Amino acid sequence: MRTANFALGIFCAAALLGLPPAEAKPGGCLKYGAAGAIAGHYAGHHAFKGAVAGCLAGMARRHAYNNEVAREKAEAAHRKMEGPGGAPAGNPPASGSTQDQK
């Protein structure tokens, strides 16, 4: 029995190590709505109002997160198009020396 439990533990640890890392996204309407409903319930039996307010806050938070991710992707694509030193990737760097010109 001990050997079986040990083998099961090793198997579970190996399975967990093989998983990709989880991405932490802010909660949306359901998560914030549930929290708002609980808070509204304890703040004077206004669970429905709390759920609606929480849902709106969750949607706004998720929208802001999606905008930030899109902006970061656009900046990364822009940086990828630029070469080292901020020059566009397809153009050679401007040089002031006359040795290059013949």
C-alpha cells in the first residue's frame, strides 16, 4: 500500500511538472458578479445590485486587460520590425564615413 501511494504521488508530481504555466487573467462578469452579490448581501441585502455592479466592474477590468495585451502585442511587432539601434530592419545604418562610399 505504501509503495502504491508513493508511486501515485510521483506520478501526480510528474504530471504537474509537465503542465504549462497558468496565465493569470483578471476575472470577468461572473467572478466579479459573484463577489459583488456576496458583498451586496452583507451590505444591507442588496445582492442583485451588488451582482450587477460587480459584473460591470468585471467587464471593465477585462476590457482594460484585453486592450493592454493588444497594445503590448502591437509594440512587440513594431520592435520586431525595427533593427538594432531603432533603424528599420531593411535599411542599412547611415554612416558619416567616406570609406564606405566608392
